[in-house]
Amino acid sequence: MPKISKHICKCGSVFSRKSNLTRHKQIVCPLEMVKLRFPCGCGRVFTSKAIINDHKRTSCLLESDKTRFPCECGSIFTRKGSLTKHKQTACPLETVKIRFSCECGSVFTQNSGLSHHKKTACPLETAKLLFTCECGNIFTRKGNLTRHKKKVCPLKTDKI
């Protein structure tokens, strides 16, 4: 039987890996003196430099407005990419917007919305993706049809 080494903290927490104990001591444990803490001037404390930098850039109330990206419509963004996407898809002042159209007439501001629509709600696309049983039940997945035929179909046959 392999030996399972236990790493125990002064607070009583037990870990199977030393790296987990070290991380616990750095971030969580109230009894250990070794802590990775990054305090912000607003009073919040973070466990990594990347997180505090993101906080300062996006939501810290004490940081200057130099990292804010305002739109002419009044919306303010903390990332330039968010402002760009807003202008392309949702800004009421922009006349040219990126739109993704479906053959059925539905229009979406993001390609992911169009893809989801085609997979789930588009009457032109879903008809191609349906699996129909002889008993009349309709399924969107072939595996569900197969399971239905094997277990619950009133017309089920022994050969599938």
C-alpha cells in the first residue's frame, strides 16, 4: 500500500501535497506569518500581483480615470476591447454595427448568438439536426434517440 504523506498546518488543516500546504499558508491560514498579500490604497487586499493590477485597472475607486475608456454615448469601459465591441454592436450613436444574420431572418450582435440560435431555435437549421423515431418522438441528439429505442419506445425492436 503506498504511503500517503500528510502535511499539517499549525491551524489543523491537513493536505496531501506540500504545495497545497504552502499555498494555504501564503493565502488563507490566520496562524502562519508567511503571507502573500498585496494591499490596495482603497483598503482591499489581494493574493496576487496580477489580481491587484486588474483591480486597479478596472474597479478601484482611488485610481485615476486614465485607465477608463469612455464612449460618446456616455458608457464607460475599463478595457479598450470592451469599448470597441460596444461600438460595433450596441452603441446607439454608431450607425455601422456588426450584425450576424440567419437565413430565417433573425439578427444577432455576436457570432456566438447566431451559432446558438442555429443549434437550438432556428426553424431552418433545427429541422436538419432532428432525429425522429418511428413512434413519432423527435430528438436533437442521436444518442438520445438510440437510448429511447432501446429502453422506452413502444415500437422497440431487439435489433438496434
